[in-house]
Amino acid sequence: MAAARRDGRWIGFVPTMGALHVAHISLIEAAKRDDTFVVVSIFVNPTQFGPNEDFKNYPRDETADLVTCRRANVDLVFIPPVEEMYPPESATAVHVSRLTETLCGVGRPGHFDGVTTVVTKLLNIVQPDSAYFGQKDAQQLAVIRRMVRDLNMPIEILDCPTVREADGLAVSSRNVCLNKSQREQATCLYRALNEAKTLIKSGQTDGVAVVDAMRQIIEDADQTSIEYISVVDPASMQPVKRIERRVLIALAARIGKTRLIDNLQVDPRSRLG
Amino acid sequence: MAAARRDGRWIGFVPTMGALHVAHISLIEAAKRDDTFVVVSIFVNPTQFGPNEDFKNYPRDETADLVTCRRANVDLVFIPPVEEMYPPESATAVHVSRLTETLCGVGRPGHFDGVTTVVTKLLNIVQPDSAYFGQKDAQQLAVIRRMVRDLNMPIEILDCPTVREADGLAVSSRNVCLNKSQREQATCLYRALNEAKTLIKSGQTDGVAVVDAMRQIIEDADQTSIEYISVVDPASMQPVKRIERRVLIALAARIGKTRLIDNLQVDPRSRLG
């Protein structure tokens, strides 16, 4: 990497928790298109999982991930051991307030501190010019953008569209945890998001009405339990009551025991997105 | 600076709150000796002052500071405005736990969060190879070292000895706040530290006995009130009961209304420091 830097190459960074899938590959391809020296990190970060969450059972397949990276022409893969990232004496955390207090921040206290701290560490280790994140983790993306701006990190944060299966389910490492019937039910999330979009595009400005319609669709599916459905400002992540400009519709739900999130941005004033 | 970097110069950084004095100059000279392109920042950081502290009255003299920097052959002076460092939407803080919970951390809640956050910002803006801090702010130095290590910042933290007046008083921007009689009384701080050193060197291993002897000296002086006197581990800042290896003797006291801090490292096993 030092050589790439000396040669004036830009460094593009794709931080991941492994279990790489087509959505990760789309991030790698975006970094490739930007003609960067592409670094992928694989690190299942313990500090962003709560005590009752799925850190132990989070899908891991390092061998397959390395094959994926090779095929995608990744230039460097960084797989740090947990004890090197968090020696016992470490005592520092990066905290973003406000943006982290809604949506996933409510049900996963401490989650975003884990994310912002590990991303800061990884960015300082890799020292990329640009880093690539998926729009699927919309709140994470907003929090990281805020952090990078607030801490004056000399890095461009780029986002890539959510990659979806043919039936609309957002690609996620956790999708492998769904059994066949759960996988079928899981399409309700994207259907609910699309219903929200349809309502807003046809003039519905009442956030509560939009959420209610979405709730109906998800509750009608089997084995689902909703954690949240919210209409928020895409930058501040604060709830929006009257939908008059671009909003983020975000949701988290369990299908069986598997927690999935998804979101869609909708602008009532635009004929497109 | 971009040119200096292109020329392969190392960047040496001296972050200050201005009101520059000989101790700051000693940091600048250290950076010069290391043959770096020397950047000095002048920023009285509001977030490291408590609501009842002396942010408003902290000594400021930008004109004199610029003259001092010119005379010391500083290559670049960075004086950011407060509103650029902290736009209203900023929401990110860097927090170091444990090390910040003793000594000055007790009487100044939030102080070190202000320090670590602004230092992170300044380090990301300046992107130095090395940054220089005074040993006088021993806890700040330990906290920043911890932070830089924990967050994997690619920067060397270097420390310089406390600069003292002829009578031993540690040089500080706040010394100008002392009137003549307070200035005389203020020497009790260094006398107390020296008494601690003498006691430890002559075999005293009881931290409480050392602190008591120091307390006596400071209380015997007029217009003094002690905030803390502690014997701590120089890396962890945690109290030490039995003095068997190198310790940091640290104190904070008010002389009149002016809060001063000072410290000394003592190693009972060494014939030197």
C-alpha cells in the first residue's frame, strides 16, 4: 500500500464485517471504478453488538471472503484480530449524539459508539482517500458522514445504492439466517417501503398515515415483529411529521429471530427517487 | 504546507491556546530540532472549559503570539474561528475513560472530552507526523497518548519537560493572573513537589505520608486552596498507595482565584529523576 501511495494512487476503502455478498462487491466495484487502490477490511466488530445480540452467531466465512476479494480484484485485504484492535488497556470511544438517538439507536444502545469507534480506527489505520458504505445502513452512513465532518477527517465518504434480490429483499449477510418460509415473508419489508413511496408520491403528507399503512403490510406477514418504522430527515435522522421534502423511510423488524433493516428515500417533489 | 509535504518534510505540530510563553517556545524548538515543518495552532477551545471556568478571561494576545511565532521561525500558524471548529450541527465527541476520571477529571467534568475532541480535530486538519505537548499537563499528555494509540492515529506524540521560572514555579499562561504576593506564595507548589521527591528518595513508600507533607507546605502559604494532591501511576493516572516504582506526583491548587497545576515524576529506584 505504501508503494501505491508513493505512486500517487488514491486509496479506496471498503470496511466490512465479512460474509461478503453482492452488495459488498458493488462497493468494491464502485471503488474500482474510481480507479483507487482498493482495501477491504474484514472485522466482525464486537463493540457494536449488544450483550444479547448475535455477535457469536454472526455469519463468518473468511475463506470464501478471500476468494470473493481475489475475484473482485481487491488490492489488499485487512483482517485484524480482535485483541489487536482492542487491547485490554484501550479506553477511547468516539460518540456521535442526536443522529444516533433515533431508529436503530433506540433498540441497540451503544451500537453506534461501537461503529464510530471502529470506523475511526480503521480509517486511521488504512488512511484512505475515500471510503464506501451502503445506503442500506442509512443511519450508519449519516452517522459516519457526521463524524467525518465533525472530526475533520480528510476522507471522502461515498455511498452506494442498496442491492436487492429479484423480489426486492435487501441483500444482507443476515439473510442466510432465514429459513425458506421466513425468506418468503421477508419480502413484506420492501413491499411496505414501496407502499410508503406510492402514498407519498400520490400526495400523502401525513407521516403517521404512511407508517400505519406500512405497519399493516408487515403485520399481515407471518413470523414478523416490528422494531420501528419511521419517517425521518435523511441528514439528521429526526422524525418528520409532515412530508414536504425528501424523507428517509426506515424500518427494522424481526423475521423469526433474524433482525433485518431496510429503507428508502422518497422526495414528494420529484418524479424520480 | 502541501509543498512541504511534497518535498518530503515531516510536519511537526504544536497545538496551543495562545498566550504563548517560553514553555510553548520550548515545544516549538523541539519541533525545529526534529527538522520538521512547524505548525502552531492557536485556539482557545471553549469545549474544554466548564460553565464556571475562565474561558472568557483566559489570557489572549494574538498580535504578540504572531510575533513570537515569527521569531521562533514557525512555518505556519493556524488560528481557526470557533464557529468553524464547532458549527451548530456538530455532534461528535472523543471520550477517553478511566485515565480522565482522576486528578483534574474530578474537578473539571467534561474537560478532557473537550481536549480529546479538539486535539483529534486539529490532528486531522494539520495531519502532522509528530505533535508536541508539555509534561506540565501530565494527565492531558497521558490521555492524548492513550487516545492516539487507541484510535490508531498515525502520529508520534512527543513530550517536553516543564519549563520553570528561576524560583521553580511552572511557566503557565495563567501565571499572569497572579498579583505580586500571590506570585510569591505560588512557589509553594514546586516546594511541595520537591519535598515529595526528597521523601521518596529517602525511602518513604507511603503515598499518604507524602501527600500529607505536601499538603502542609501548601496550606502554610497564604491565599492557597488545594484541589487535589495525588500520587499516581504515570501511564494509567490511577492512585498508588505504596511507592515502589516511578510515580507521578500531581497537584492542583488555587492561588487566590487562579487555578494552577504542577507535577513531578519520581522513581524511588533511580538516583536521577
